[in-house]
Amino acid sequence: MSGAEQARRPEPRRRPWWLGLALAVMGALWLNGARGIASTTNYIGLGPAAIVLAVGLGLTILGVLLMLQALRGEFGTVDDEAEAPPSRRAFLFALAGVAVPLLTMQSLGFPVTAMLAFALVTHGFGSRRTILDLAIGFVLGSAAWFGFSGLEISLGGFLPLIG
């Protein structure tokens, strides 16, 4: 084969099967860690181990599926031309959304904190419907607050500023 033919020949596609393996191993570690957690509680019959088991099982299944997909050559890659550079501004908005609960949970309450965090994270991901994002965040935060209150799990006051 000449040098020109080799230059035109596409490079063999990388198959990162090891990503799936790493995810499956992480899931197995979560499953192993769940063995040492109490399995029941007084609230609804499910304890903290249930969520750890669910996450571990999900990670393991997704890891195996990712490995199979990569080994079959179906693992997609993003073209270098289509890939946008990371946005520092978007990252800072998402980071602020994650940090808001640390600063406002006690003073503003769960629903308002959830509202602010939701709006900041969605803004970081590109949403420009701020009023809608605030409303959705408040509804989701209120539903979570009432749901946990129904299970007698305290998330603090609903709106501490109001009373």
C-alpha cells in the first residue's frame, strides 16, 4: 500500500470498552457497600440501603450495556468540529445552583432554595425562561417538602421568612 492510500484510509475507531468496565466496577462497589447499611427504617419500610442498592444496580447494568455497545462499535464520538468549548459562565451558574442550598436552606426554606437552585442550574444548561424555571423549581420543591412532611421527615420550615 502506498503512502497516499494509507493517508486516505480512515483511522480505526477506538472502542473505549474500559469506560463500561469502570462503571460496572463502581456499581459493584456500591452494591458491596450497601451490605453494611441498615435495610429498614420506621418510616415506610425502606431504609437507606434501598437507594444505595438501586444506584449500584443501575450503575452495574449501565456499565455492562456500555461495554457491549463499545465492543460492537456503536459507541458514538463527537466530531471535533461540532464540539463546543466548555463554557465557564455555564459552569459557574450550575455550580451556584449546587451551592445555593448551603447558603439559603435555613433562612429561605426548602421550596425557595429548590426554586433558586433549579433556576440557576437550568440557566447554566441554556434555559432562558427564568420565570418558568423559578415556578417549576418552586412547585418541585414544594411537592418534595410536602412529600417528606407526610413521611414525618423534617426539611425545616416551609417558608421561614413568613413564619
